[in-house]
Amino acid sequence: MKKMKHFSFLLCVMLLLQCVLLPVSAAQTEETEPSQTTASTQASQEPAAFGTVCVQNGCRTIEGMVPLGGSDKRLETAQSAFLYEVSTDTVVYSFNPDMKLHPGTLAKIVLGMVVLENCELDEVVTVTEGIQSYVPGTATTVAEKLKSNEHISVKDLLYATLMMNANDCAVALAHHVAGTTDAFLTLMNSWVKRLGCVNTEFGNISGLYTAQSYSTARDMAKIMREAMKNETFQEITKTRSYTIEATDLAGERKLSAQNYMVDDTNVPDFYDSRVTGGLQSYHESVGASIVCTAESKGMTYIAVVLGAIRTFAANGWQAISYGNFNEMTDLLKFGFDNYKVNRIVYDGMTMGQFSVAGGECNAVGQAVVNIDSVVPINAQMNNLVTSFIVTNKGLTAPIEKGQLIATAQVKYRDSVMAEAEIYAVSGVKASSETGVTIYSAVSDSSGKSSGILSTIGTIFVVVIGLVAAYLAFNSFMRSRMRAIRRKRRSERRRNR
């Protein structure tokens, strides 16, 4: 009987331990299993600072290194390309975005902006004596070339420079603003550096092939993003035709746009009503390039094509493929046909529950910002994956309402589309319960519970269960054998 009492007591203890340890083990296992759509804690390595992930691993910001639509070669001949959505700050596509290439006369975008920032449109320019001697003989000029000491407005010179690539007009503007072309060139290079265009350097004011210049598709997008903020620049670069009234030394000059994407008069094949401005460039030594802006379906694109190949018929002058206009058409079609703008994070959106050590309950998080992004046109919200990095590598009670508790990353396939700070919807008080506290395994920096304690606990529970089962079975068999012996002794007494 004493053995049975001891056994009963031991069995009760074993069962109690099993009831306590199994939930702890289960809780640990549950914590270590990542959701298919959400990772609740930070990566095992030290995470990147908030705000940098979208640059290093994402598409949201013009510096983004992982464009939403990938970086595979999509255009036939372009050496570099870039497609950027302005309103959401999203890089949709890029190909060799940081390759240094000759920008050609796209440099005139910067020339135009420096002039606009330093002059009034109605200022009168006195054209430099011997103006044509400053321009290479094969370079484009205004149809009726500028005359020495001619008086003409800044506005007229800008239209001729940006619509017709008129290099004599560019020189006249440079001399008016800075005195010399070298001094003006210094202003241009300072302007681009101020924008953060570290991979751009102009060798002359017009981007002519006569000097070494270089830029990148990403830098040209930055330059165009700044230029499109200026209404005068936008107006000039989308103008189809313009007339310079007669001056004191020349008659009326009629201009027509050389950008065939805004004007269908000469070459109608490339006209696109969505294009709201831009500049083109071509020289046989550096290829065909173009930068343009385009708007449709609530999106505003800046698109860049650099170093495309122009091919000609046997006569040597008739273009079979323009290169820049053909491939810009393809790039805009890709952007508008395959993507749209969606709100992916909104102010007040509940985003995740987070364990609080010593707290009465979990903390519920929410975003306090609206974030729009370009997404694939057929994408649904459940195609997006949200992961979280908990602040301080874990939360401890008490938590205040509105306290920063985590940061979130919203990801589509391989590209991080947004980062957001997550704040507590309500406070979490410290637990007031007393008594024995059972602690689960401590989470490591990856958010996964320590497997050692979990494994030991599980093995311990299994062993205890087996021992208890053995003792119970052994006790049962001994009791049965005693009963059989007593029965046999009783039968022998009756038979005597």
C-alpha cells in the first residue's frame, strides 16, 4: 500500500510537470515558426538603418537598387535605361542605370535650368562679337544664324536652344549669364553636384562630342526631376512650334520641335499624347539618347534612354530606326501597360501584434502614414509581404500608447516597396499576476527561440511520460500477480 501511495504521488507530480512543460514547449515552437507572409522580427545580422532598405534592397526612392520591374535588358540597342515614377518615388525599371555614358546634347537640360535660375525671360541679350566662331562648323545652329551684336531675348534664345539644339544660342546665353563659356560650365557642373549627381561631369556647355562628358541614366532622371519643377522649362520642352520675332539684325525665325514624341509634324510615328516634355540627342559617335516626361492613369514617369543605335538606309541620311524614339516608345508602353499606383500603407492601418515580455497582453501596431507605390497592374494586396523589425530587439512592459514598437517593410517579390514605422495602438500594462513564473526560451536576434531549451524540455517530458507508463504498468502487473497467488492459496485451503 505504501508503494502504491508513493507511486500515486509520483504519477501526479509527473502529470503536473507534463501539463506545465508541454504548453511552454508548444509556445516556443509556435514562436519560431515564421508566417508565410510575415516575418515578425529582425534578421540575424544587424538590420540596416530605417530608411536605407528601400535604397539597398528596394525600388522606392530614385536611388533604389532593386527596381520593381527588374533590370533585365528590354530595349533592343540602348546601353542604359531608366524608368522612374515621380509621385510615388518608385524605380519601375532600370538597365545599367549607373553606367557612365556621353549624354550628348542632353546637357542642354542643365544649361536651360542654370539660365532660368539666373535670368528673367524678358532680359535682352547682346550677342557676342564673332558668335559663330565659338561654335564648331558641323554643330547645329538656329536656322538663320545669330549675328554679332544682335539683340534678342533670353526667352527666344532658350526656345531655340531647347527645341532646336541651337548651339550658337547656347553660347549667347552662357556669355550673358557668366561672361565666358568656361565660367558657365562651372555653374553647370556645380548645379548637378548640388542634386547629388556624383556620376555626371560636363566637358562643355552644349554636350557636344568635341569634349569629354559623362553622365548616367539615373543622374539624368534626377536632373529631369528637378527641371520638370520649372513651369517654363516644361512649357518649352513640350512646345511643337515657336516663332522668334524679327530682331534689329535678323528677320522672323520659325522653330519646330526636334523631339518627335511631342510633335507629329515631321515624323508622326513616334508622337505620344502622354509625353509632356523632354529633350533628345544624336551624334554618330555617342549614339541616340532621349529623356522625357509622360503622364497617364495617375502616373508621372521620367524615362531615360541612353546610347541607342540609329540605323540608316543606303543613301546614308534616311533613318530606318531612330533608336532613341523607338526604344522610348517601348519603354513607356512597358511602364503604362503593366503597372498602376496603389496605396499599400495607410494612416491608421493595423499592422501586426507583438509579444511584450511581462505584459498583460500583446501590443497591437499601426502605421501613421499614407504610402502609395507603383505595383504590377494585376497585383493584389495579398501578393505583398510585410515583415517587421521589433525595436530594441524585443518589447518589455509597460508599453505606452503611441510608442514606436517596430518598423515594417512591404515587399513585392525581391523588391522592398516601402518602409514604415509602427506605433502601439494602445498601452500594455505590466502583468500583476503573482506566483511562480514559467519563462520560455529567450529569443535570439533572428526572432527564433533557442532550440536547445525547447529540445531539452521536450525530451524531459517524453522521458517522464515513458517512466510513468512503465511504473503504472509494472504496478498493475504486480497487483495482478498478488491477486492470482491469493486466489491459488484460497483454493488450496478449500481442497484440503
